[in-house]
Amino acid sequence: MALHCLSAPRRRLARIRCLQECITCLSEGKPLPESVGYVSLELEYRCPNKTSIKLYADVDTSKTVVKELSCTNESKFLVSGEELCNGQGKWLKVRKFKLSGSSEFEALEGDAWLLLFSSRSSVEESPPLVPVAQESRSSLTFDKRTISSWEEVVDSHYALQLKQQQPSVLKPDEQAVAQLRSVPKVWSLEHDEALVQLMAQHIPRDNDSLGAIKSFVEHVDVSSYCDDDGPLNLTDGDPETYWESDGSQGQHWIQLRMKKGTVIKKLCIVLDGADDNYLPQRMVVQGGEQDNLKTLNTVHIDWTVTDTQDIVMLENMTEHYPIIMIRIKECMAGGIDTRIRGIKLHSTEERSLGFDRDFFCAKNLVRFPILDSSSPDVLYRRSLILQRVLTIMDSVLHYMVPAWQYSIGSYKCLQKVRQLLPLSKKRLNLIETFLKDTSSEPSDKPVVYINRRAAMEHRCDPSQDTECKLTVFMQLYEGLKPRDRTTKPLNYRWSSRYDQWWECKFLSEGIIDQGGGFRDSLSDLAEELCPTATDCPIPLPYFIRAPNQTQEDSNINRDVYVPNSACQDWDKYEWIGKLMGACFRSKENLVLSLPPFVWKKLVGETTTWTRDFQTVDSAEVHIIDSMAAVDLDRELFTALGRSWSLILSNGSQVTLRVDQEGNTKPLDYSERIDYAEEVRRVRMNECEEQLVAVRRGLITVVPEAVLELLTWQELETRVCGDPEITMEALKKTTYYDDLDETDIRVQYLWDALKNFSNEDRSRFLRFVTGRRRLPAPLVISSGKGDTMDSLPESSTCANMLYLPYYSSAKVAEEKLRYAAYNCIAIDTDMNPWEGSWED
């Protein structure tokens, strides 16, 4: 049976076998299987057209040209199967060539490299060489059952065929295979995980809401919009829907954030003559970097638009522009707002080189110091074989996690390489399928009455209310309980479209909650569970400050909390898990400052003492590891003064061994290793029951298989939002209502935010949107009065910042920072409270 006749089930089983072996190799630090690292010794290419070809001494066009060949369509080349990509493009290593069909192949001495295509070339441009189909190869001894791709070799090797049924494999390049399979020096699974994290950060994600243009566009922003007539209507392919602006005349715009390497061939907007004075009349199209846009075209519509019509905005561009901005300067008959029915885009892509060798430069490794000691060549080769492993995984993942079984089941081997999953191209679609299939729509929106004044008083002195009944947490928990037997409890499995789970009525505040109050209640709840201030009492008993918060010499995780092992209120822990699951499904955030150790436990990743528990108590990890050292000095051991007891994170003491009188047994030097093991076991499991309860609530909302397909970082980000609020990320989520981005007030705002710390920006974000982390839309509008240097106002229901005039950027910074830390503002025009209090 020839390989191409291998049945689909047999091929899947072969790949699953291969994947299991790959995972074992990765987790044990062994070279990956030879079939996964297969590189053919020689591949045949031909010239499709008459051309001149240069061969270089190295993969650099500035190096010596070792040979220049005038080729015809009869010219052929034998090249190594090892390809190399760098910043200049994709290279082939040429071994032999012949210029005519009648001549023999001529061998080359030394290295000779051919640039197959430039990194700046379009996919529509023909390369100088193309592969020769196997059945057309020059060799008379070529067997049509011969295989030469690594995927075919994997399928053949692991399909367990009889020897006479196996196809022959083109001779491998043993040196290239050895290099690709080799494990770099001082390398571990942790290095592979860091390498994957680096690559995953630079993979653009497809946005399905962008419809047909998602292959070329990352995101579409607009200046403003009315109710349901938002930017999604620009890309839904439906001419009956439209984007309608809701701002000042001449200040409307559409911004396209283009994917890397896209070159626009034709960009159109769709208009409908029935829209009358909503039709744009004069538009300016700009392109370039966000802060350096240049005008590419100006479009005047001086004719009558009838029916639905495509208006060309750009055509036949020759270079890539990261940002395309369409500014609507005038509308027909002096119209104020505009309507646009859609966007159509035809674009080519620069050839994708994936992660080329130059990508692994020092600049990109700044956040991954563990990779610093490895050369770009080593990292590049390792990235190639890791991508092969992920290709195998993607081809069988949906069979390993079938849609009808929301658990990984027997394939627990995947858990060993959880941190490699971000490179998977199939995983996110599986996750979204599971979430969609298990979602439900709420029957109604419960109304909860909250007394925030009482909650604030409790926060100042929790001892006055030992049952915590006055906290926002308890008011919500009690208020959301079913009122009678006919009322169903909330299941929290709502789709992301449902963006307000309950309506808050704040006592004595006179606020109408249209979403801002709800988000504020989540922020208040999170603040009660894990306060951002380090010197205030904790209002609730469910989490405690991790020991790292009190260690002056600790430089990691100084702001984290862990579940309180003394608290056994399991129902509350389960509810916290359900809220986390609801945030995971939605666009809301519950900002809980938990260490990686806790997130790993929740998602089901393996945890270790030295690497993970140090994010909880780094001092104890250091002491215990030192104590267990073989060469520990006896005097140092004595100075530690340890007995057979330990202190938990909540400060309680646990006795491990006692003497005959029931007293804690002294620790002998010879017992120190046993003691260290016992301490590790107890401390690693000190809050296990609480975490099990949280996870139990979490998996009632999020299918267990979803958690098993996530990394802990992804769970944290989807529950809490992005902890890092960069200027670039803020600008991506910012819209302008009646201000232009060139307005001096806007410039002062960005100058101020540039000087803000990450905590300052988080506070500012909550002041405007009710959220402490991104993603959160931010709308900038002019101030409500003409007073100079006044405090800004906000409406969290509309995510709106009302920005007054300031005399300088310094004053703007002072006022914005004061407002962020001291003011609560929800629908300020309806809020009867005057002044502000410390948050």
C-alpha cells in the first residue's frame, strides 16, 4: 500500500503516536524523533523563465557572489532540503546545477546560496526557481513511491506498515537532521516554553468579525457610532446595515490596522444613494505609522450616487502601510454625520517567512533572559522543529479533544507541554466551539441594591462587621440568590454579547445603571477580595496577602494574594470561581492579583516548588532549598533554628513531628532533607481545598477541556484583563467624540499618560470605564464647561472622559492623576454626591 493511500484513521493514529513520543522527548530533554527532524539531502528545482541567477558565499546579498548564471527554462538545480530564512528573505543552499537539458549536473565547491525570494516580495511575484514535481525528476531511478517531506516521513514511520508496503524515503541530509534535532546546551522544557511565548507574542490573530477582510486587517476603529450602527456593520457583508457616526461635523474617521506585510491593491467603501445627506462628499485617505500618517489620496464625490455603489479610495499601492485612515471631511448638503455601508479590500501579502533567523535578535529577547545565552542560529533551528511538533498536534487535536467530550480524557500527555499550546492554530477555534456549544441566554436581568457607603465604611474598619454583610461582595452574593423556588439561579454561561449580568441600584446615589454601575460593582468586589493598597485591612476573609508582600528583599510578585487556608466557606469560593468563568466568557474583568502558582493550579498545569511556589513565598523557598543542599554548613544549619514545624501563609503554625511529651521535636542535621520534603509537601498544598472549590465553580461555567487547552497566562488575562497597560494598547482602544486627535487637550492627555505608572493607568482606566485592565473602550470628549484647569469628569456607562482645557501638560497630569485616585464618577450629570473620597 503506497503512502498516499494510507487511510485517514491510520494517518491520525500515526500522528498521535508521534506526538506522544515528541512530548516525552520535550519533557525529558531528549532529541526529538528523527522523522520529525527529517531534511532531504537533495531536492530538484527548475527555472520557469529565462533569468540571471546569483549565488552568494553566505546568506547575505552584500557578501561575495561566487557564481552568476544565465539560465533558461531548461536549467535545473539540486539544492539541500535545509532552508534558511533571515531578514533578507528565503535562501536555498545549492549543491549542483545544469544550465541545459542535455548537460550533466555540475557540483559546486564550498557554500553557494541562492535568494529564492525577498522578504519584501509579494506572493504574486514569481520566484526564480520552482520545485520539480517528484514524478518529473531527472533521475531515471526515481521511484514514484519515494517521499521527501518530513510530514510524509512521520506518517510512514508511525503507521506501522509492513516493510514491503513502506515507501522509500529520499536520502536525508544527516548533518542537517542532527542539527535540527539536537537539544541546545543547558536546555530544558522551560527554555522551549519561553521560546514559544516569544513567538506567540508576534503571531497576529484573525478577527472573525472582520468578515472577508480579516486576512489583511487586524482591527477596524471608528471615531464614533450610534447605538447598534457600529463598526461591525462595515465588515458584515450586508448592504442593508451601515456604520453611522455620532460626532462633530468633519471629525469622522475609519481606521484600518493592517496586518504585517499587506499591500493594498484596491480599497473601496460602499455607499447607498438613499442615505442622502449622510453620504460623504470629501474624504482624505492617509497611511503610515500611527504618529506619522501621510496623505495618500483625496476623494471628491461630485456626482449623484444612485443605489449601492463602490467608491475607490486607494488603488495599486506599492508598499505596506501599518495604518490606513479614512477621514470624512465633508458630507453632502452640509450633513453632520455620515453613513457607510461597508468596506471592500483586495490586497496582496508580502511572502510570509514565519520566524526568520534575524527575529531572534537581542532586541526581541529582552523579556526572555533565559534565552539570552543561545545564538540566533540555535533559537531559529529550535523554533523550526517546535513548529513541526505543533503542526502534528494541530492535525489531530480535534480528535484528541472531540466536541462531544469536554475533557482531554486519556491524552493527559498534553498537560506536560501546556505552555507550547499558544503556537497551535487549531486550539482557539476548539475553545470557541466549546464555549459556544455550552452557552445560554439569561432569562432576565436581576436587580441588586447596593449600599456603597456602608461598604466603604466596612473597608476602613472590617472589625465592626465580622460577618462582612456590608461588603459589596456579600450584598451581591445575597442579592443574586433566587427569590423563590420558581426562580432559577444564575448559571453564568452567557455569551460575550451579554455585557451586563445584573443591574445595580446604588442606595442614595441616584444613578441609572446602563452598564457602568455593573462594571463598578465587579471592580469593587475585586478590590475587596484583593486590595491594591498594601497598608489597608482586607475586608473579606477569602484571600490573604502572600508572604512575598512582607518580604523587603523580594523583587517578584510583591502584590499577590493566596486563598486563606483557614477559611472553609466553600460556597463563596465556588461563587468566586463562577464569576471568574463568567469573565472568561465575556469582555468583563475581575482583577484578582493572584500568583502564577494559583493560576497554574486553577488551569491544571504542573506546579513545582522552586519555580512556582517562589511566587508565593520566595524567602521560604530559598531557605528550604539551601537547607536541603548536600554541602550545607552545620553552623549555618544551626543558625536557621528550625524544628519539626512550619508557618503557613496565613501565619498559623503546623507541627510536623512531636516528642514523647507532645512538644515539637527539634530538627537534627541528618533529618534536614526529610524535613525539607515535608515542608514542600505541606506548603504546596496549604490552600488546596480552597483552590479545588474555586475550580469547581469555574468548571460549572467553563468546560473543563477549555481549561486544559489554556496556559495559566491566558486564563489570567481572560479573567483579569491585560495587567500591562501600554501607551500603544491604550491608543488602540481610544475613540474621539467631538475632539480631533490633534487637539491640544488630547496631546496633553497622552503626555500625562506617558508619565503615568502602570498602576496610575489602571486607576485612570477605572475612573473612565469602571474597568482596571484592558481591553476597555475609551471615548474622549470635550469638557462640560469652559473652566481652565478643572478636574476631568467621566461617565463609566458610556466609557467617556470629559476633558477640560489645561494650561500645561504638567497641570493636566496632576489633575488626571488626582481624579484617577480620588474620584468615583458614574453618570456625573446625575450623581448628587459632591466632591470625592480616597478610593
